[in-house]
Amino acid sequence: MMASNLISVLLAVATSAVVVPGARLANTHPASVAIERTSVDTDTARPAASVEVFSNSAIYLTNIRDARVYLLDAMEVLDSELSVGLPANERDAQAILRRRLHALGAAALASRTKSAAEGIVQSARYGVDRIPAVVVNGEAVIYGVTDIDVARAIFQHSSRQ
């Protein structure tokens, strides 16, 4: 299949995707946002060097290799894991929670909470207002795509326009 046909197929599959050039434009109404040229005086697409994905644990993502995935509900998931089946008695619940935290380990707990906080901060920095959202090279936000290869292709196609 020729590259242009492949791009057309990928774009057809991702018809619900909205590309917002310039991450700061994320608050613009999607219907009024045009895909702008992201490369100057070149016929080649700019590579998707940096890919950040903003999602939650309920959304199934594919082809996430080489992408930084932030699950924006990570703190809620951790809270649910630690709170499941806790008794109503506060003293017993605290004892069980301490054992669970100890079993999880300080390093794992720190890593999970740090990652969750980073996702929230980054999504606010980019102005991400819905998920799933894929931020490419810190300059374009692509909404509604769960296959990260499709998001990369959309970005590369839009950078050629």
C-alpha cells in the first residue's frame, strides 16, 4: 500500500480525532481548529520524537512503545487498591492499611504517586481538557485516538500539510 493511501486509511479510522496544533490551543473549540503546518519549508514530516499520552485506567491503549503514558486516575486506582475490603472499625482499618503500605514498599508507593502527580501537572501544562489525548513533541494535541501509531501518523501527516 502506498504511503499516501495508508495515511488516508489511518485518517479515516481516526475520524473522531482532533489535532490541536500548539498545545496551548487545547481550550479552543475542536470544530474551529485547523491543522496547521508544523514544519517550515520542507516536504518531509517531522518525526514524532516525544509522545506523551494522557488517559485513564478504563481506556485500552495500543502501540504505546516509546511513549510516556500518564493515567490521570492513578491516585484513585491506588486508593481503591489500598482501601478494598477495609473494615468499618477505624483502628483495624488503619492496621490493615499500614500492612498494605508496607507490603507495597516505600519505593513503589513513591513511584506511583510521583507518576500520578506528574500526569496531572503535565496535562494542565498542555491544557489537555479531555482524554485520551496524545501530545506529540510538546506542540500538538491529538484527541480521541487510542492507537498511538495512528496518532503518530496523524501528526506526521499534518506536519506535511
